[in-house]
Amino acid sequence: MDFRLPQQADVAVCGAGPAGLLAAWRLAQSGLSVALLDRRDPWREPVSCAEAVHAQGLLKWAGEIDPAWVRGTVNGVVFVSPNGTRVDYLQPNSGLILDRAEMHRGLAERAVAAGVQVHFRANVQSLESVGSSWVVRGLLDGVSDFSLTVRAVVDASGPGGKLTKGIPGLESLENGSFDLEPAVFTILEGIEFPGDMIELDFGSRLFPGGYGWVFPRSDKSANVGIVIGRDHLSKASPRKLLQQWISERWPNVSVGAFYGGAIACGQSPRALAAKGVFKAGDSASQVNPISRSGIVEAMKGGTLVAKAIAEWLKAPTPEQRKAIESNLLQDWNAVQGEVHDRLGRAKPAFGSIPDHVFDKAARRITNIPLVKRTLPRIFFTTLLGSPSLLWRMRSLMGF
């Protein structure tokens, strides 16, 4: 799918995850020339993600969903408390288990069809401001330098990217404002698990500050992983915790390779655009702070950035361009950021829920008829087990 890298374009999109793919596609649809750059094919290397999304959210932001992107339908969740009490919650057709490789490939093909020039052997290393343009520099095919002159840049390079370092007003991991958390997962073969349910496990012993997940991939395989709070990283290795969980829970299954990564969970009030550089997805920390979901969130961010850049390039004055850059954060807050901000403020309390509170809530919820279990009821039953915790999480209620 790689094309010859152009020397000039209207926009360079750096990073071909969900945010970059959506931004490139939408920008090309608006009639702009777009170069989409990544150091690898976006469908070849696993990412630290459990591959589940809300069905309606994906449909709204990705447009038409290719059946090849979907491994299966999610009809509910099994919550597991620290002592092993299982709480079933049913919600038919609420979610999808994705084949991320096929989705990324499909979105890339959609972008190419719209006119995007893609190159997935372009390792972007720096941005240089030259007059009213940006020069994107990096290494092509691992051997030769390249430079690309553009009018605007999308930084969708992920949580480890440092492209915006040194650009005043823009986020960078260097400033420590991100809640960057470790996640690790593997694929288990020979696992017995319902193909239409996902499982979320809680407890301070194996999942301190986070949770474990089981997401089915087929009748006999599942994506199994954990994410832990960054405050616990010095005390526990996510990989060792995952290995321990697997050995205790599924001692006789076939364990695949382990994959790890960082999840940027901290919603920030800082700008998402400045001087023609726009941020989206994980590089903008557009991840749900508590659930750590980021696929649909990245698509939202990429779509908003594409709309803003199309307007920015048409704006006749520097003042109007600066206003568009400032408004991007407002647009994100209206769509998702305000919710993320509330969740982020409640996260420390949520991550510190004692095991006995989870266990007590699980026992209570199992006494509620299955058809009457709702997510708000499950949530507040858990919080009511600790009045002080309920007060600490008052930001979720807007207080």
C-alpha cells in the first residue's frame, strides 16, 4: 500500500492508528492533499488494547462498518470481584469485538481511495517550523532521510510520541501531565469462555489500581490482559501479574507472546492545537481515564481535528486561525472531554476501592434479578458500601 513519499502536501498526518486514519480520510474528503506517515503498517503489530468497542459509537464515528472488522458481538459483561464472585450484566448487541488488524487495513484502504498518500515505512522524528510551513523530517525505510513540507500537521503518534516537544502550548509527555499507565496482554488458546460476553476482574492483589480483562476472539481463544495504575508500577510488574493470573486461573491453556504498551489516561485542560499542529488520539490523551477505552475516542479526536484543519487552512487571518486552534479543545470537551475530566477527578477514589467493598457489593448484586441489573445500579451498589468513597467520587455526579 506504500506510495512514493511526496515532497509537499497540505497536511501531514503522523501516526496511523484510529485517530490518524480517521483524520487522514476526513481531510482527503474535504479536498486537501494528505500524506499519512507511520513507521510500520498499522495492521501488523499488536497494540495494548482489548479490542472491544461500543457498537453505536463505532458506527457513528467510523461510518460504515465492514463485517471483516468484527470478530463477534458483545451481549454483556461479567464482573468478577476479588474473592471470585461473578456478577453477570446483560445488554444484548451493546458492543463489538474487533479484529484490529482488519479494521486498520480497511480504514487505510478507505483513506487511499479518498486520495491520501500513505507511507508505512516513514519514521517521523521531528517537526521544524519554516516560515508559514512545517517541515516533517524522519527516516524512510530505515535507511534514508526524508523531509516533507506541509501547511499543517496532525500529531497522532501515540502516547510515546514527542513530536510536540518544544512547541509552546502543546502537550508532551515531557511535562508530566499525562496519567500514563502500563498494560500487557496475550492470546490464550484452549480457553473455555462465552463468546458473546466480556469479563472484567478487580482486586488489589493482581490488578492494583486497574483491572484484568478477558475478551473472546473465537470459541477457544481470548485476549487476556491487565492494566494497573501507574502508582503501583514500582511495586508490581504487569507482566508478572498477568502470568500469575493465567497460571492460577487457566493453568492448562496455551499462552501466546506477551505484548505491552502505555495507555495515556489523563484528561488535560491544555490546548490541542497551536501554530498549525493539531493533536488527536493517544498523543492528546483522549482515553477514558477509568475504562481506558480509546478506540472510538481516537476516532472522535481525529474527526474533530480534520474539521478544524479544513477550516484553519481557509481562514484568512492569523487571528482567525488562532481562534480555530483554541476552539478545538472546546469542541473536544463538548463531545467527550468534560466527561473524561469528571472521570479523571474520580479516578483516584475508584482505583482505591478496597477489596472487601467490591466483594460486598458483588454479593448484593447477585441477589438482584438479572433482568433488573443496570450499570448505574451496579455502580452505586458498589459505592454505597463505602460512604466516604461515595463522597470522594462526587465529581461523577457533577458536584
